[in-house]
Amino acid sequence: MILAGDIGGTKTVLALFKSEGNELLCAQKQTYRCAEFQSFSQILTRFLQDISQPLVSAACLGVAGPIVNGDCYATNLKWNITCHEISNILATTNVCLINDLEAAALGVVSLPEDSFIELNPDAEQVQGHVAVLAAGTGLGEAIMCWDGQNFHPIATEGGHTDFAPNNEQELALLNFLRLKHPEHVSYERVVSGEGLQNIYQFLKQSGFVTSQQIEDALRAGDPSAVIGEAGVSGSDALCQEALAVFCRIYGAEAGNLALKCLPYGGIYLAGGIAPKILSMLQKDYFMQSFLNKGRYHDILKKMPVRVCLNQEAGLIGAYEKALGMFGPD
């Protein structure tokens, strides 16, 4: 069997896949909270204990961080993850690590059409490059280059580029974030779970009326989930405005990436946040910012912009990578 993994900043998902004919079957799948473990090796060891089939022929793991010489220092986890250590645990040399957005991008181009919701009513579907952004614990970005016959993934760390304000409110947000991060304010500080919390706190100190109920919920649960749910439902004005700002900036950065690689094949929003805030993304906030690129408005206007509803795109992409490198299970 082939082990596929999606190692994010908050959770790690590991799954064993096998193929039967043209059908991909998941034999085992487990999810682990990263904060409960000191290293990925501990998670992998636990996984092998948890499953009934420990024999693995090959493994590919998507990791939220840059891959250097085949290994990874996970950005938001402070973990060193190496192929050598994983190979020792699995007793196979058929192991590779790839960036999590490379895995997600490979998965996205493998998924059926019903896995996506189109945000751009003027989209024209053509073959070409594809770009993927994924807001979750962090902000990941990747590109799939089309050579006329095949896609070739390019991992990036584009989420760590400089946050560029587009209006006075966003300029004030940047100055607010500079107090917390004087050395560098990236898009990830705004377009992520942490980013949504940052926007909420900025608006709170800007004079928006706070709700005691929301404040209590923020202390008791996952703050980004609380803000997102209240923003989508419209039950709290501050949370709704925070989510609107989030969507505007997400759209602007999606447009930035589109200008850098001209993905006529489409921009895809993967990750955990986009499906949860789909109704807000379907409003004007995202697409207006995406298209607000001056002379290049008309070029972007025809590009598909789609939300990926399948939360296992990264796992599927990791499996596809292992299959291509090491052959079938």
C-alpha cells in the first residue's frame, strides 16, 4: 500500500491507499492534532500502531514548509522532517517529501468537476497553467505549469510575500500588524486562521462594537472558527466585517498570483477555510479585489476562479506523486 500524508500546521492526516482497476480506495485514514506530538516521527509511529495493515510499499508526504534537499523544516510546527528517519520507521526507501501545496495542486487537477464551485460568472474554460491558493493555519500557494500535454508542479512560499494594502483601512491594518511583526508582515499574517483573528483584533481597536457573547466564545473555542461562523451567519457585525476584509485581501492576493503565472486554466482555492466561508466568497468582496488590477482587469475577468470542496486534495496529490515516482502498490 501507498502511504499519503498531509502535514499541516494544526493537524496531520495520514492515509493508506490502494488502487483496484481505475478506482482509488482508502484502506485506512487517521487524523492527529500536531500540538499533541513533539515530532512527526511520533505521529507516524502512532499511526502504524493504530492501523491493522502496517506494510507500506511507498510514501509521499505533503508538508507545510519548504523542501530543501528532500527534507523539510515545517514552518508553523518547528519540526525537522527527514526522508531518512521516515524510511527507517517504514522500512522502505521509497519515501519522498513535497510541499503541501504541491500536493494540493496535484490533487486539484485530478479531481472531477463536481469537486468545485465557480466564483467567476464570466469564466472561460481553456487549457493552461493552474494556480492554487490555500488559506488554513497558514497561506500556501503553488503553480501547475501546462506544457501542452502534462502539468508540472512548482511549489512556492508565496504566502510569505509582503502584504500590500489597497485602501486606507488596509494601510491601517498593516500598521497595526507592524506592531506585532516589525520585521515583516506577510500575506499569511492576514489570509489565514491567524490572519482572521488579526483582522478582528484590528477592527476591535478601530472602534467596532464588540459582543460579550463572541468574546466569551473566542476565549472558549477556536477563535478563527468563531469569527468565521459568526461572519458567515451575519450574527455579529464585527465578525462579518472581519470576514469581508479577509475575503477582499484573499481576492487581491489571488489576483497577484494570477498576474505572476497567468493561469488561464484556473485559480483554485483549496485549504480548510474557503469551503467554510463559501457564501461570503460568493459575494462581491473576493472577485472585485481579484479583478482590481488596472489594465489587466479584462485578462483576469475570463479566468476560472474555483473553490475546492474536497478536503482530501492534498492526500490525493501525495498519492499521485508516490505512484508516479515509485509505481503502483
